[in-house]
Amino acid sequence: MPREYLRIYLRRYIMSILVQLLIIILVLALFYAVVIHNREDIKKVVDLLPDFSKIRFGHQAAHAPEPSALVKVIVFVPDAHAEAVRLAIGEPSFSSQGIGRFGESGEAKILEEERIEVTIPRQNLSKVVDSIKRSHPDHDPEIDILPVEAVPGQEPIHTH
């Protein structure tokens, strides 16, 4: 009697494996029929779906915007060295006079300075910054670099 149970169990086990294989084959055949033979129809459906790559969840960082084509470089230079820095920059610039105040609140040092501004293409930035650093009297001058954007509704700004 136990052998008969074993035989029935093995038959059922083999039958269940065969049924599972048949189901897998049918799923693969259906996938092939739908995806491979209806490729164009699937592309049409996919084109209707939203672009999920643009969705941000939680604290995900958004893609960085494209950098502007132009930058404005601003540097403050003591009056006595302003002409040398302007010549080293080698680009059209704007200058304005001012007074710089440095040091502690009780003992401020006052220095007549010139603010030099130059608007340049981004690809010239390294060259201009290097020129400023070589010609400026301070060992490590403070240099401000700002992106230059067009006013909405107006043509982009051009240099030269």
C-alpha cells in the first residue's frame, strides 16, 4: 500500500511540474506575440505615458540648469594698482571708485579702491581670473563671478 501512495504522489508531483512548465511556455509565447509582433503599437502607448524621469521624490536633487554663456567678473583693487589689473584682464571693463573699510570695528582701515567689472564668455573665465590673480597686489584677491542672463523678452547679451 505505501508503494501505491508513493506512485500517486510522484505522478501528481510530475504533473504539477509539467503544468508549471506549460504555463511558463504560454507566458513567454504571449509575451513574444504581444511585444515582438506589436512593437509599433507598444511605442504608441509608451509615447502617451508621462515622462516619469522628471518626477522628483523627497530630497532628490533636480538636474542642474545649464550654465549661462556669459559671466560677470568683479574685483576690487587699490587705486594705485587698478590700471595694471585692467591691462592684465585685456577685456573691455567698467570701473567705479569707492572706499573699502577693513579690520575690526574700532580700528577700521580705509582704502580708496576701484571696482572693476568685466562681462566675458564663460570659456574665457579661467584666463581672466588667472590674469587678475597675477596682477592684483593681494596674495588671494576676492573675485566675484556672476552668471549673466538675458532679460526675459530681450535678445541675449553679447560681448565685443
